[in-house]
Amino acid sequence: MKVVRLYSFNDIRIEESPVPEPGPGDALIRTRACGICSGDVMPWYIEKKAPLVPGHEPAGEIVAMGSEVKIFKKGDRVFTHHHAPCFSCKYCKRKDYVQCVTWRSSRIIPGGVSEYILVPAVNLENDTFVLPEALSFEDGTLIEPTACAVKGMGRAEIRKGDTVLVMGLGVMGMINVLLAREYGAGRVIGADKVRFRLDKALEFGADYVVDVSRNDLREELRRITAGDMAELVIVGPNSVYAMEQGLSCVSPGGQALFFTPAKPSEKLTLDPNHMYFNDINIITSYSCGPEDTREACRLIEKGVVSAEKLVTHRFPLEATDEAFRLTAKAENSLKALIVFS
């Protein structure tokens, strides 16, 4: 089978690899589509794992399975998460699935940008499910990224009528715009420097957008809200500068959701008294768990999020490096998919 193997961000190769053999509790999926994640194109993040077969947003169909698999059948169209929890450790009991040792050690083999994927038993049992008939394979690739936004929204406990500022309007920012409206935000404001993305945010229901290449974000937000600022600020760009800017936009009693990590060498300096006396909270949200993926599937089935809205570019496996470069440019695109014929 053909796989994509990343040795560095500038060295992405097409290679031949044996088709994995499923064990008794495993399943083999023929990949039909796989998304390119914004995390995949952060060199500092992805290159420390190299060499690897990238891709953790696949959807496909089961073509083989072990003798112990009872809940799936050949031909099932499925979503599978690249990690799965044990459901029994102290972290899982608190629903902090991403801290579970099993979650962190589990994976799909060899990765999503591959003609076939082996889904180990723990992933198959604990975070794989059949796609609803109404969902395409392309819709299925959006389950994991949407689930990440679902988790963040749940942690933020958005309140009906809140003003929500979404910083960064790539595909994850756009999903946050769509979910903020779905979960009851009274006013949604998007911020970016790319006109294509600003216009798309308005198309998807944002009330206002701020072009940060032309305007000061904090001052524009102050003007739009008549000084009230935002009860929830979702910080998408992976930089301390964006985090500091986001915190300056939070209203008293509000919260900032750090949706992406900062670069490894960066340090965030806070004024603790400003945070304390204004009752401002910082929330982090890393990846997602099984409950989030099922809620994401429901939202996609409802049409809140869809491939029709968000997928702007499709590439064959052989052009994966081009898909990576397009995603990294973060300009006139949202979601890029690798689509298998």
C-alpha cells in the first residue's frame, strides 16, 4: 500500500508499506479521506515525532477484522479516533481522557494518510463508530476537529447571550464560530488578517469581524461592544503574543480559552492581580474524548458543521506535500483533505 511519510516539514515522501494484518480484536480500514490538521503543519510540533505517517482525521470503510470483533462488519463506513481511553483509570473517571496513559499510548497504524489503516482493539472498542447514512466520508473527517471545539466549548460553559471573540479564522476558528452560535452566544466576533477568512466568518454567522492587519483588535472590540469586551475569548494562533492580546480582550468575570499551545521557547507573563480582581479565568483545551466525538457527529449530522461549508481543497495522496504547504500558508483556504479514489 502507499503511505505518506514525513521526515521533516520539507521532506514528505510517498512510500510503499505492507498492508497491516488485523489481530483478533482489530479492524482494517480502507481510507477514503483524511484531513490535514493545523497541528500537522507546525514544524516544531510535528517534526519531533518524525519520521511518521501523518494524519489523524481519517474516515473509511472496514475491509477486514479479527475473529473477536462483533460490533462491526465488513463494509461499515466508520470514523475512528487516533487515541482511545481505557475508561477505568482515575483520569477517565474524571473524564480527563487526554491524561489517560492508554489514550496517550494508543494510535492508528501507520497513520491517517495511508491507503489502509489498522485500528487496534482499544481504538475500535472505545472511540470508533459507524457514520450515519447522511454523512459523507468527507464529513467524517471533520468529526475529530469538531470534537476538539466541542470539548473547548464545554470547558468554557458558554452562557446564553455571551459575547464570544474568536481569534484566528482558520478551519478551527471557523468551527468555533459555528459552535458558539449553536451553543447560545448572543454576539460572535471573528478576528483575522486574511480577507477570505473574514468574509467566510460573516457568511457562517459572525456578527462582526476585525481585520487585525488594519485595526487594533482591543480597540475595535471596545468600539463594537461599547466597552463591555468579550465574556469568552477563544485564542487560536499559537503564540504568546496572541494569548496576551486575547487576555486583554476579556471582560471582567470572563474567560480566555487557549485553544492552541504556544511555541516551545515562549513564556507567558501575567499580572496576577489583574486576573484576580477582575475574576478572569484561563481555560485550556487539548484534543477531545469519546463523548466529544459523538456530540461532534451529532452536530455534523444536524448540519451545523459540514464538509460542504469547510472543505476548500482536495488533494490525492501523491500531493500531500502540497496540501501541507497550503495549510501552513493560512491564507485563502480552510480545510484541505487527502481524498482516496
